[in-house]
Amino acid sequence: MEATMKKKGKFISKPLFIQAIKANWLLWVLLAAGSAAIFFIINIVVCSKNIFTNVDMDKVSVYVADENLSWLQILGLLEQMGFNLSRVEVMSRIDLNSIISDLVYKIAGVLLPMIYVMITANSLIASQVSSGSMAYVLSTPTSRKTVVRTNYLFLISSLAAMYLVITGSALISETIAGAIRIANGGTNNMYALRTVLLCFSSFAAMFALAGICFGASAFFNKSTHSIAVGGGVCVLSFLGCILGLFGSKVFVSVGIGVQAMNVFNYVTLFTLIDTESVSDFVKAINNVPDVTISFNWIWETAILLGVGIIGALIGSIKFLKKDLPL
């Protein structure tokens, strides 16, 4: 009876939390450093260049007048090249920052955190059940609820710590890149708030995948089944994002995408990392002209956080009730 009371009264287990740190700290350090390096290198190498400018149609009009050309001639040439008037209009409004943001915050920047989530979530419960070490943990005055809460807290807190490192790297490197652009005669159109919100949206997507992977780890007794479900969702989301990128309106408008590929955006959680909405929101509150404020990123981020909580909750409830091979 006394042991039972101890199990019920303990919210988290400090020894179990410390054990999780010792078992996963090296993986965390390597992948956090790798992710931070990716953001740093991309910002320094790419964002320091003066390539993030839209087509200035006023300057084009001045050039046409100075060269005694007519718009009919220009449009005829563009038609022969495969660019109709609507495509030219879309290209004139393209913000290359949004393209880079999609590539970074949805693909390059999420790969290593996703690997961390898949490996760590599986090792916290399913791997221990498969190896039999969970029997030792539960033989101590530690209840199943305590095990679930402690391991889930470790997974989410370590993921949040990783994104603090990533956000810091992104902010520092963008500051350096902006200084380089200004020194080269360009303008610095990067916003710190935009970077923070994009990193938070990326974290929310990883939070959702972490919940799914942790839920699968708690749901299944075999590590292979946990990896198949949790890892499968992660890989599907990642591949869907890459393929869906070629169906986005920006890629289609410049002729390097196919509209039909947009179907893949409906099979990936990364679609809810709305870089365009975040960018419009930040530009609008910074009084950038001709930009309409967007709040879509708020409810999309809320959905990702909800998915993460529900996924972890379903697996945790199953873990509390199922028979374990102890």
C-alpha cells in the first residue's frame, strides 16, 4: 500500500529525467549544432546577397521608353519565350524571401530535429519495453503515469531547447548577413520578429511530430512498430513537403512547377508552417506598403500544437492500460 501511494503521489521522476538526459545528450548536441550550422550557413551565404528584390515594373517602363520599344514588342517576345501576361504579373510580385523561407523552415531546417524526434521518442518507451529495461523502472516506486509524464517532458523540453539554439543562430546570422548587405550597398529587409515566428512555427510542426512519435512509442510494445508508425509519419510529411513545393503557386508561376503536385501539400504537416502568412503579418505591422496583414499562421500553429498533444495523449492512455511484457 505504501509503495502504491508513493507511485500515485509522484508527478515526475527526477532520476528518470536525468537518465534520459544521459542517454540522449550526445545526439541532442550533434543535431542541435548541425541544425544551427545549417541556418547560419544559409543566412551568411545566401541572405547576405542582394538577390531578394522583386521585379520593379516602374524601372522596366522607363527602360522600355528609353530604348524606344513598345510593350507589344516586349509582350510578343515574352509570349515566344513561354511567359504570358499573367505569369509576368505574378513574377513581378514574387518575394524570393518566401521561397528561401520554404526551403529552410520546411525542408533543410527541419530534417535534423525530425531525426532527433524519431530516435529519441522511440528510445524513451518502446525501446525500453522491447529490451526489458522498463520492467526495472516499474519495479521501483515509479508509476506508469510518472514514466509517461517524465519522458514526455524530457522530449518536449529538449526539443524546445534545440529550437532556442536554432533561433539564436538564425538571429545572429541574419544580423551579420544584413550588415554585409548594407555594406555592399543593398538593403536589409530581414525582420527579427519574422525569424522568431518562423522558428516557432517550425517548432510547432516538430511538436506535432514529437507527439505522434511519442504516442506511437507508448502505444506499441515493439520498437519496430513504434518506428514504423512514428517514423513513417515523419518521412511522409517530409517527402510530401518536398514534392508539394513543386505544386506551390510560386513554383508554378515561374514555370518550374506543376499544379497537380499541390496534392502532396495535403499529406504533410509542414503545410501548416505558413511562411507567407508570417511574412505578411510581420510586414504589415512594420507598415510595409501594399501588404495585407494575415493571421492564418496563428490558427495553423494552434492545429500543430493540438495534433502533438492529442498524439501523445492517445499513446499515453494506451500505455497506462495495456499489458507489458515485463
